[in-house]
Amino acid sequence: MTFTKWLDTFTTEKGLDLEQVFTVAGPSGENHIPLGCVLDAIKQAPAHEQVAIKSKIVQIDFRNGDVCHFFKHLAGALAL
């Protein structure tokens, strides 16, 4: 299974709302980034980063954590 397919399946099975908006600080100030944009950026990341991201998501999920906290952290890297 490709990483993209895996990520799509994971978000669907968890019932995550792609329209959920994360508010993060960036150099220009407050940014509002939807989960869907974060996932699109993850899908375009280099393969070695995708491996690390998948590993972290699996760890969080295994411990019944909220993966949206991790996605919000990743949204911070997209903030302008």
C-alpha cells in the first residue's frame, strides 16, 4: 500500500474532518491551516520524511493519543 493510500485510509477510519482548521503562529502572524492542506503537504514530502511521519502517527495511535495534536505541530511548518 502506498503512503498516500495509507494516510487516506487512516484519516477516513479515524473519522477526521479535513475541514478542521489549526491555528498556528507564523512569521506573518496567526495562520489558519485546514487539516486537508496539512495532509496534502505530507503527501508531497520526501519519502524519508513520510516514513518518519507514518511511524509517529502509528505510535500516537497505538497509545490512543490524539493525532490531531501532531498534525497541528506539522501545520506550524506550513505557517507563513
